Amino acid sequence: MTSSKVRIRDDDVLLPSSRWAEPMRRFKGFHNLVCQDTEHFIHVPAILVTEIQDFPEAIELIKAETANGRMEPQLHGLKHIDYGALSFNEVMDHLDECFQFFRGHQLPKPTIWYTPWGASQDHLHGAAEARNLRLVGTSGIIHPGVARDALNKHKNPEWWQGREIFRHWWESVGALNEFVLTYKKLTEGDNDA
């Protein structure tokens, strides 16, 4: 994990949608936005293993960008389901299948499990712990608009180091883009940003 960089979490990577005919284009565009300042930001795609297998180009991009320090792939799940409704053993089977995917594609073993809809029942924490994952739900989520407004008000880029900003694929990128550009200007000494 790149602890000093601001982590930009990208959930539901490549989840099919009628709103986006080209999810790979959307994914690349979002990644390029984060990469405007690779010194201070890292793209954290939360991988849905079943969906991403339909996009071999995405897998190769994630491998290359991870090797270059611009991505840190983590786990969202095997499928976009409510893991709280599954038994402990079913959850373990899903996690094991996810690890097989990461291993089979020479991706680093995930250390964080961002459960769909922030599911955080006790048996999910137990399953995560058994697989050396940190389960992250929805408490404390910072959305791009909140981050942008706080940065503009307080002009404190250092506070954001190691923190995570959460964005779903369907949300506009405007606020996040403003945050990244303002952050970059402030770290370059432009206090009028």
C-alpha cells in the first residue's frame, strides 16, 4: 500500500450498465484523471472478479499500472451481491475464487475487501480476517465533492496523505478532477489555488 499518496477508490470496476456502452473507456478515462498527479495520487480499483474477466485489456492495464506504481488493485468481490446474505463457508469459497483470479493473472494479493454496499456482518469480518484482508464498509467514506470543498476551504493537502476518496463509476468526475488539480497546485506552492 502506498500510504503517503491520496487513494482514489474506484468501485464496481467495469460493472455492465446501460448508461455506459463502453465501460473500458470509462475505466481508462478515470485512471487518466487520477494520473494527472502520480506523485500524490494512486488509483485503487475495487475489482469485481466475475465482471472484469470480460475485459482482458483491463486486466493487462491493471497489471502494467500496478507495476508502475499508479494502481493498487483491491477486492470488491467475486460478484456484486450482498455478501451478508451468504453463509461463512460460501463467503470463503468466493474469497478463495477471487484469490485464484488475482494469482492466476499475476496481480498482487489484495489486502482490502471493499464489500458491495458496505456489508459488514460479523461473519464477513471473520472471513476477511481468515484470508488476511481488512474489510472496509461504508462508514467514513469521503466523496469527491466533500473532498474538493474541504481542500478549497482549508488549503491543507498534507491532511489528505494516506486518506481515501471514494467514487462510484456513475458519479460525475468534475469534483474529483477539481480536487486533483487544486491539490497539485497547492503542493507546487500555489496557495491561491
